[in-house]
Amino acid sequence: MASSEHEISDFCDISLNPSVTKEESLLPGGRGSADMGTSSWGQVKNFFTHSSDYPKTVFLILWTEFCERFNYYGMRTILVIYLTEWLELPYYTGVSVYHFFSMLAYFSPILGAIIADGYLGRYKTIFYISILYAIGTLILSLTAFPPPEIYGPVIGLLLISIGTGGIKPCVSAFGGDQFSSHQENERLSFFSTFYFMINLGSTLSTFITPILRADVHCYRNACYPLAFGVPTILMILSIVIFVCGRKHYKQIPPTGNLVGRVSRCVWHGLKLRIRNGKNEERDHHWLNHATDTFEEDFVEDVKSLLKVLFLFLPLPIFWALFNQQGSRWTLQAVEMNGEVGSLGRIKPDQMQVLNPLLILILIPVFDKLVYPCLTKIHIPNRPLQRMSAGMALSCLAFIVAGCVQLKMDSAKDPHLDGNSAVTFINTANCPVSIKSSFYIATVPAHEASSYILFSPGNYTLSINCEPSGKPTQLLLTTEKHIAYRAIIKVDASDSDRLTILQFEDKRKKDMDGKAIVSLIANFPVEANTTVIFSQQKNNVSIIPGSLNISLHDDGDSDFTSVEPGHYQLFVFHKTASSSELVPVEPVLSFGGGSVQTIVLLPEETKTNLPTQVSALIFTSVRENDLTMAWMIPQYVLITIGEILFSITGLSFAYSQAPPSMKSVLQAAWLLTVAFGDLVVIIVAETQIMPTQSSEFFMFAGLMALDTLLFIVMAYFYKNGSSSRALDMEADTVTLVKSDPLTKEFSDAKKD
């Protein structure tokens, strides 16, 4: 999944119109779908080199799709970090909001298909819902300006999820409507090019949007208005491009709603079955009751459909795991080191681009090498077996993710859980004895205590220099859910006594792998005192004055993100008559992901201003010492699992369903994705597991049980009738090579 979630295919553009023939049914290739083999890349080339052979309107549709996909994936790529960093939602709440948005995006295609096929037609449906979609992106962009607030983003995300899902069943189908019946080859080239534009838009946005978010600093070391604003401009542009062809599009009137008709048939048969009760013959199928209202052939097709849908029951668990690439796996990458040497640093949300890149690499490998080799050495690899293997590999991916998380969890602080916490930092030149009802210990000179957890409230502390310093009684006031730094220093008015400065602590890593620093000056601070950070390399300043941090009147500063590296610090004093730049010794090093407090100590002073300053550095959160490269195995496993499960699964289901029911099958496939998101929401909201690593292992266990259930169901499954089923020995990855009907199978994938 690129960014938030790249899948093998970028969409399932379904036509729920029963009157559309198999040649007219537009089921475009999705990201990583099999049609992106060598022949399809040739089709893309042919599309652009022989553009005069194609209806001019399809070029407008292609650029419309490019802009919309850039918008959607750009927004989705940075969404979970926006929710947890800018809106400061708790971890589990951010995950839940992300997956609720995704769930709604996979429920709403049904609504869009019903509107298009039953009421407005495709053009009007795309136009009206796109306006709703654009309003949502605009709201999300505008509410990204400070101050952070939750209501605007929630409204924006609701409109976006309805919009992106609502146009999903229409855009590619509308593109196919532009071709005449004798242009089948051109239509297939259009599908491949449509897929190419989706990948182009989504991959570019997955790479670019995190850069706009993190590297442009407009508010709090980030720029979410710009990161959301650029995709919003592309979304508005997509509507403008689309409307330009309104007088030239070939438009097919709405002809009916197949999903609604199937639902009515099932409900009618079930209602009569309940009414008849025990009078039912044993071998009489309950759906046969519906023949009093619906055609017998239609009822038989619905029976075949329900048989396939029964196999869909275990599928949501796979999507529950797969979709977490855009949420939990992105937040896992936040805690890891993205440094890649001279190439810079990978941002956590950019890790999602691994999925589409691996897809494009591995699909030809499986097509040309893996499947033929398995067949040659007589290892079974029929569709249901491939799906089972894909589910097992996703289980292994989460075991790997859990092991990686275990390594990171071992260095984390315990959760506050309604408590307070404090770290005592001793800046005095003597060991300091601390006595209180929650902590009794001696903190060595220029060192810090452990991270102490206790109940919030008011506490009396007794502190003194050892061995014979004068005891000082001080009050420490704390609130729940807050961690503090207690800076112990010599009292400026009485050198025999100690005092404490109390500041809030920050124990959360930067979302972009930067270091976070806070300054505390152990000397009087003038109104215009700042500390200048000059980045060093090989003892040479490479970015003089790369960062200036102002000190508050009480000597502390805000927590500020800085690029990891070595820095020479300077204290800059400015008065009405003079200014002075005092170097700080030694040169300090900040590791990515660390949170550090720098205490500035005056070594020499003149008229109460330091002329020589030294620094003590205290670490609240350790730097990211685990590289993001450790995430590659889990991405490889889940991507291979996706190839085996998703392409094969939908292909198999299509081969078993009657031709008239294939569009309904697509709708059901999308719903399995939505229910997978629902599973993640339930787990996140119940918080049944104490740590993230245990949650990964829990999902792996759930997937293992689900895989066993699917294997049992597959064992007892009987293939559909030979008149409807395609050859199950066929390689499902290469279904799109020639036959336009089988193109539906691998192309009709989820977004």
C-alpha cells in the first residue's frame, strides 16, 4: 500500500447495470493488477503513440482520474500522522478514526452504483458526488490551519469518504462507455492506461505529500494546510477537466439497480421460508420461494452467487491486517530510524510506497517464474490453495511486525494511566538527597533520576546537598496524565540552599524522526536571549545559525524539533547598547527520535551574564536505534500475501459466479474490505491488548485461526457448474492477457 494504503489495485470501478454486456462492462485494471505485465505496458505505449485512434473524451477521463487519485492517496498517506500529531488524538483514537474513514470509503461505492445505475446515470453521478468530494477536501485543508480542532476534519473526512467511494463505481465504466463496439482493442488499451494513470497519481502523491507535510515549516515544524491543500487543488482541477467534455461524452441512461434486485430476491425468499416453517421439503432450497416473483433463471443465479459469498465470510480478517499498513505500521515507522546516508531520511508515511513498488516487481516474478515452477515440480497451487497461502503469509507478516515492535517496546516508558511522572535533574555540583512520600534516593551531581511514576497531587519534598547541605522543604504539585522535569539547582539568593524549577516533560517521539530538544538556562535570562544552533560536520559548521530558540523569562524554552546531527550552540545576548555571542561547550549530538533537555550552566559570568557556558544533556526518550529496513520483511510478506490472496481470490470468485452476478460480486468484495476496517476499529476501541506488540501478535493469531477456517471451507467447497466456471487450472495472475471477459477478474479490485 503506498502511503496510506496502496493496494494491488487502486479501485473497483463496478457497473451494477445488468444490461451491460461483458464487452461493455468496464472493469479497469487496478494498482498492481495482473494486466500490468509486458503486454499491458505495450498497450499503454500504444495508447499514447496512436492517440488518434481513441475517442478524445477518454483523455479527459484519464487526467480526471490522475488528479483524483493524487488527491485521495496524498491525503490518505499523511492522515494517521495528522490525526495523532496535529490533532493530538490518542494512539487508539487516531487508528479508529483512520479506519472508520477507510470503512466508509468501501461502503459508499454501493450508494454510488445505485445512484448511477438507477437514477442519475454515470456522468451526473460523477459530477455531483465529485463536488461533494471537493468540498470535503477543502474543509480538511482549511481546518488544518491552527488552532487544531476536530469537528472540521471529521466533517471533511466524512465527505471525502462518501465522495471517493461514490465515484468509484462510475469513472472507469464511464470511460469505457466512450468506445464503440468495434473498438475492443482500444478499450483494453484504455483500461491499462487508466491503471497507469492511477499508479502515477498515487505514487507521486505518496512520495510528495509527506515532504510537503514535514519539510515545509509553516506551523509547529509542519505544514498540513499545504500538504492537504495541494491535493485539494488537484481534486478541483479534476472536476474542471471532467466538465470540459460534458458536450462530447457518450452517455448511457440508467437502466436499473441490480444490487437492489438481488437483495429483494433474497429477502423475499427468506421471508417465505420463515413463513412456511416446518412444511418445507428437506431438499427444497429456501430461495426457490422467490420464483413466484422473480424469473427462475435469475433465482438460480442468485443461488450461485450466495454459494460464492459464503466463502467470503472469513475474508475481512485478511483486510483487517492488510489495511493497517496505513495506520499501525506507519505509526510503528515513526519510532524507527529512517536515515539513508547521503540520500537523507525516509519519512514514516513514505514507507507505504514499498507495497506498490513490490507489487510491480513481484507480479511478473510470480507470473513468469513462481507459478510455472510450482506447477513443474507438482506443488498444488490452485486458487483456493493460493488464497490460503496468502492468508498464512499475512499472519507471518504480523508476527514479524510484532517481533520488531517488541524490540522497540522494551525501551519505552510505562503508560501514565491516570498517574503523574517526574524526572529529577540535578544541575548542582554535589549529590542531592531527595526525600518524599513517593521517592527517596540520592541523585549524583549532573545526573538525572529514574523516571518516577506516582499518583497526582501535592507533595512536600526535602532536598539537600550531601553530605551536610542545608535541607530545603519544597512543594511539588502534579496533575494526572502529565510528566514533569524537576530541575534541581543552587538558589541564586542563598548558595547554601537548593531550589527546584518544575517544567512539563515531553515523552513522545517526533513524527518525522527528528530530535526534539528543550533548553533550560541556569542563569538569569534577558528579554532577548536566544540560543543559536549551528549544525556541524567533521568539526566544520555546515549550516550556521540553522535554528534559533528563544528562552522564556524563567529560563526554559519550548520543545523544538531539530534535524539529527552534531551542533555547536551559542547563547546570544542582545541589549540596547550591545550584543554578545557566547559559545556553548561541548558540541552536542542529537539522535533521530530522541527527546532531550539541555541545561546551560554558566562557567564564568560578568554583570550577571555568562561569558562562558557549558551544557548538560539529559535524555527523556532514546533515539531511534532500529532502522526502518527492519520493516521490509513484513512488507514483502504481506505484499506476496496480497498477490496470492487478492488477485487470486477475486478471480476465483468471478469464475464461480454467473455472468449476470459479477458486478454484485464486486460489491460484496468491497464490503469485505469495509468489514475488515470494522474489525480494526473494534480492537482499537476495546484496547484489549496492553502493548502494540501484543496487539500485532493477537492479529496474527486471529489470522491463523481464520486461515484454518478458510482451509476447511475450501476443502468442502464444490466448484460452480462447468458452463459458468472458467478453467481453474488457469493462472489467475495472467487472466487479462487476451480475453476481455477475464479482464474483469483481475482488474475489478478494491481501491
